[in-house]
Amino acid sequence: MKKQVELWKTQLQEEKVKSHQEGNRDRDREATRIAIASIKRTIEFDDAIQAERDFLAIIGAKNPW
């Protein structure tokens, strides 16, 4: 009976540790999700193309498109 009680105590302690680790992981995931969501786009996909078009227009080059 003592062995069984000790086994239960050990299992309970392991479950507490596991639960605590999962809680930390959930908090880390949530913090990462918030950080990613707060990143602002600083460049658009076609910025380079538009810059080239603007440059060609400024220098008076013929538009290759």
C-alpha cells in the first residue's frame, strides 16, 4: 500500500511539472503570436518595380513595358 501511495505521489508530481511546462509553452506561443501580429509591413511587394518606373520617368527613359 505504501508503494502505491508513493507511486501516486510521484505521478502527481510529474503531472504538475508537465502541466506547468505546458502552461509556459502556451504563454510563449501567445506572446509569439502577439509579436508577429504587431509587426508592421514596411515594404510592399512591388516597391522595387515602382521605384524603377519612377526612376525611368525622372530620367526620361523609354518605358520598356
